[in-house]
Amino acid sequence: MTTTEWDVKQIGEQVAQKSEPFRRLLDQMHRVIVGQDVLLNRMLVGLLSNGHLLIEGVPGLAKTTAVACLAKGIRTGFQRLQFTPDLLPADLIGTLIYRASDGAFVVQKGPIFSNIILADEINRAPAKVQSALLEAMQERQVTIGKETFALDDPFLVLATQNPIEQEGTYPLPEAQVDRFMMKLLVDYPSKEQEREILDRMGSTAPQLTIDPVMDPTQIAAARRVVDEIYIDEKIKDYIVELTIATRDPVAYNLPIADWIQFGASPRATLALTVGAKATAFLAGRGYVTPQDVKTVAPDVLRHRVIVTYEAEAEEKTSEDVVRAVLDHIPVP
């Protein structure tokens, strides 16, 4: 047995042990959420990868409920922030309050000082509020007055937005959307799943509970194992080629250059790598396969590829670009 094979075996044993709480967490979430397997899986990938998620879907598809279920399954802080057009940055990060007794200003921390943050309908808040949230996401710290405060770990933002209602919204700029590790699209349930939803929740007060099965120390321990998961050099090259092909499709003989205005940033390369490792971890493996990369690639790339007006005229989207890249680049 080679040194690499021995290391992979050792990592595999750690993965089997450390991934057990995540399987129990997934079971707990499925006590409430019917179907939506991809959404729940990617939420765990984000948690393991220390990456924030943007969740898009029409109303009523359990986006908010899924995030609440994730938070209830972990013994940690949770804040739901309902974004509205009149929200101010101070409502999010906090502000300085004047104390009349001694004439001093004291810091009043805002709801961002928690562990799991649900930013509900993020595109309803004005640019200053979005920037305050996205700065906290990127720097994992908040400045109030002259003081800077580090945010607790884990710190995970799951933002939702509605794709069909554009009145009174402030779409996130591309540079800010890039800070989300993944963008998830939530679709309607199947006929069988909708019937199960009816059976479970077709009452005035459905009794659906979730037991906390995990604490932050287990998340930190799992992340250390994720970092150790083996990824072959050829798969690393494959990840880099996927990203670069979205910027320079001509170099890979891809006939989609007219569709692409801007390709994916280096953040995509990093997100693909860590996301593939987290996917392998949840599958109980100590090594990454090309399929792990292909599994997370659409969610990592779809919001980072900006299409041209010509592509829009031909009804081509970033999804079509990502699909073409994944179909064309040879798998190692």
C-alpha cells in the first residue's frame, strides 16, 4: 500500500466518524421538509465549506422553513432578518447608543451577531444594507463606531430571494453575488411529494418538531477533516479548466464565446474545490471524484457567469453556458 493510499484510508475512517452527526441532522430536517434533497444537501455543503448560500425560488417552496430546520438541528444561535426597503444598516449590524448617566456612547450589537443568519428576501433591502451584510460575510467582522468585532464561528448566511417579483426590489450587483459560495434554485415538488406534504401538514397546526443533534464543536471538527480529504492533481487541473473555460471558451474550442460577457472569478475555483471535498465527506469518502466536482459545479458557477445581450436575445442563460462547459471539458 502506497503512502497516498494509506493516507486516504486514514482520512476515510475519520470521515465515517465525523460525518455521522450530519446524517442525523439530515434525517431531522427530512422530518419536516419533504423532498428538496438537493437544497438540503447543499446547505450542509455550505455549512462544511464555511460558505454562504443564495437560495432562489418562488414563494411557498419551504426555503425559509429549510433554513429554520437547519438552525434548529444545531445547538447554536439563529436570527431571521426580514429585509424590507426601509431597513437601515444599523438595524442589521447595530449602532452606538448614548448613555445619559455618564455621557458615553455604548455599542448596541445588531442581530448579525449570531451563528446562522436567514436573510429573507435579501433583494428587498437597499444597497447600503446589502453591502453591510455582504461585508460581514466576506470579512467575518463588523465595525461599529471605532470598534471592530469578530463574528462568532460558525457564521453562515443563507439569503433567499424571489425571482418573479421585481417591483420594490434592489437586485444584488454581480460583484456582491460573487461572494456567495453557491446559488441554489428551488423547484416545485413532484406530485408524490406534494401529496406527502398534504398528508403531513394538512391541518391548522401541524406538529413537526426537530431535535438538536449537533453542536459547533462537531462542525469545526468536521471542517478540519474536510480540509484533509484527498484530491488528485488531475482533478485540481480539471477544476481550474472548468473555471477558465467560462472566461476563455475559445481556448477550449467551445462555440459559446458570444454568450459570455464575464466568466467565473477565482472564487469559483476555490468554491469548487472545497465544495467537492464537502460532497465527498457527506458521501462518506476520504477522496474527491470528478463527479463530486460536477455535482456542485452548476450551483457554484451559475451566478458567476454573466451572459451577453446576444445570449439573452437567443434565450440562453448562464445555466446553458455551465452545461456546455461541463459537457465539453474532458473528465479526468
